[in-house]
Amino acid sequence: MAVSSTADWSRLPSVIIVDILAILPLKDRLNASTTCSRWRQCLFHPSMWRNIELNLDNEDECARANFLSARCGNFARNFCLEWPDDFAASKNALAVLQRFGRNRNLTKFCLNVCNSEFDDETLDGFIDTTEDILLNSKKLKYLSLGYIHELCDSELLYRIGDNCGTSLTTLHLASLLPDDSTPGIEPHCLRPFKNLQVLSLNYDDLTSDLFSVLAQPHRVKLQHLLVLADGLESDKPKVLDSMWQDLVAYNPQMKVILTLLSVHPSEIMNIFRPSMPLSTLRIMYSGPIPRSTMDFISAYNSKTLEALYLHEHVDSDEPPNLLFPDVEGVEDPLVMLAWRCYKLSYLSIIGYEVMDENLIAIARLRGPKLKTFEVLSDYIVDQTADENYGATEELIKQISHSLGKTWSPLESVEEPTFPAILKSDLLISAD
């Protein structure tokens, strides 16, 4: 019998079509799905859409999100949703979220947002829909509630503990601008989650009971503890150094990522303790920083500090902020920190004036180990020049030589910087 020289692609078994599509990049996969209706049906095989990441930045992305959530909302495994911080975008996000309400296969549920704005009806919808999704999830490993403090509810955590207490390894519960009347996380609601390796919380949630829960026998060791202080409660009991000692004794490899947002300089030192194993420190929008802060970090975190962010508002109409107003006539504390903290590989100084000679010293001390070195060009002070501010060619040359790579200062930065930084924290998950 003669064999036709023309291939009939529509007769290929579905399993073969799915295998072909699976090895293609997304763009080629979409093009291949136009071959015929059967190939298009195979494009939406559950194995092809385990990971759904949606961003509602514009109309095209919203249309894509609505289409994919309608087709894949019931079977996707990993789901991440991001949207701008306005009322209209929140309504669109709720519509997408509701299509995942019956999904029993989720292993990752991530709301990747900061400063979301809701009207009462939309917020109620978010609370109800999120609860439906989490109570349906039996295999959840990763959960982020996107800094939305209304979702960080102890009662909900108690309830989902029955479903995924043993499966959850990453839990992001830190929230922004909690209302004074909003209760914090009850420590005992975290008891069922014995396999947590990554946990983010508000600083106000750190209590002796919480530390006791996280140091219980038979718990998996914490890899990362992310702590967000969005201002400080004046009546919060102090976190004692002995509490950190006990926690570190049980979790010896734990790294602490501490973000201080709009914390008054006089309150900053109330947070630090000698036994807190700081890996990343961010002091943001808190005004001039006392020298004592950097001296303390240099003394007690010389073996642990890997990243330091010092960010203030950038305002071209105002004179630059002084980073350390109390260091005249003494060695710059950042230079000393760069010398003592031998793991420091990321340094970002935004919105503060910095001396060119100090930048050169830091680059020489850290060398190629300093992978990222961020400063704003307009905030670099050159005392030898008539025009005091700006990066000279000689400065750029010297720092590039010390770092072993081409370096240049930032010319501008998106304001404010903290939303992008806090959202990047939500990408931290268990190994």
C-alpha cells in the first residue's frame, strides 16, 4: 500500500502532541498550537500549565490573566498573582483569584503585592476567596499573603493547619501598616506547621511564646526568618537577647532578614540584640542613622551580615540627607563595617550623601567580594571639586579596579524603593 507523503498532524496521539509542546519555548508553543483545534486543545493539558504567574499591569496582561485563569484555574499547581496598588486593579485581581477557588492541586499560592487598595466589597471578596482556596489545598508548600494584613488571620491559620500543617515549608505573613485594632499573629497557630523553613512576620509578632513555638522539638530547622518593622508599637515588650539565643540554639543555620520601615532613629537600637543572626539589614525612610547602629552591627554581626540597605527619600528640591550626622572627625562607620563584616556582598545607599573617599575605601576593603554596590551619583560628595556632587571619572575608575569589574553609580531610582524590595522577599522559599 502506498504511504501518503503528506503528514496528517491531527492524527498524532495526544500524548505525543503534549510531549512536543512541552519541549518548546512558550512563544513557539503558542505558534504550534495554531496547527489545528486538536493541537490547541493539547496546549491546555494540565501538565503544560503547572506554573501560572500573572501580572495585571496593563489591559493586555489582564486579558491574558482572565483567559489563563479560566482555562487553568482548576488544575494549576503553582500560582502567583501580582497587580498594581489601586482599586480597579484589586477588583481585577479578585476576579482572577475566584477562578482558583476549587483548585485542590495547589502547592504554591503567592499574592505578590504591596500597598494594595481595596473597597470594602472587594476586600471581603478577597478574604472569602482566599479562605476557600486555602481550605481546599491539601498539598500546599508555599503561602504568601502579600503584606495584606486583613488576610493574615490567626483563625484562618488554625484552620488551614489541619490541611497543610505538615506540607507547608514557606509561610509569608508579614504585613504593612497594620491597624492598631488588628490583632497580631497568635503564636500557637503556627504549631501545626512543623516543617517551616522560611517564615516572615511583623516585628510586633515576636514574643516569647512565638520564640518558644519556633524552638519546639521535632520541628524542621528554620533557614530564613524575615522580620518587618513597619514603625513600632510603643507598648510592645522588648525582645530579649536570651530569646534569640534559644531560637538560634535550635536553628543554628537560620538567617535573619530585618527590614526597618519608618522606624524613628531613637527606636532603632531597641530592636537589635547581640544574638540576632542578621544576614540582611534594611533601614528605610528612617532619617539620619546613629553611628551606634553601625558600630553595633559591625561588632555583633561581623560573621553573618551579607547585605545592607540604607534608603531614604530622594528629593531634588531638598539638600541630601546626612547618613551619619555624628561622625565628624572619626572613621566612617560604613568603612569600618566593610572591614569587619567579611561576608558583606551587597551594599545599597540611596538618598544619603556619601563621601567619595569612603566609597573608594569600601571598594578596596571588600574587593570583588562586593557583588553589588549601589549609590546615587548626585549624592556622591567630592570635597576637592567646585561642584561638590557627582561621580568623577577617577572615582569610577578606582572603584571599578577594586571591584574587579566595570562599576558606575546609579543615575536615578524609582521612588519609593521598598515595594520592589519587599516583593522580592516573597520569592524566598525553602530549598
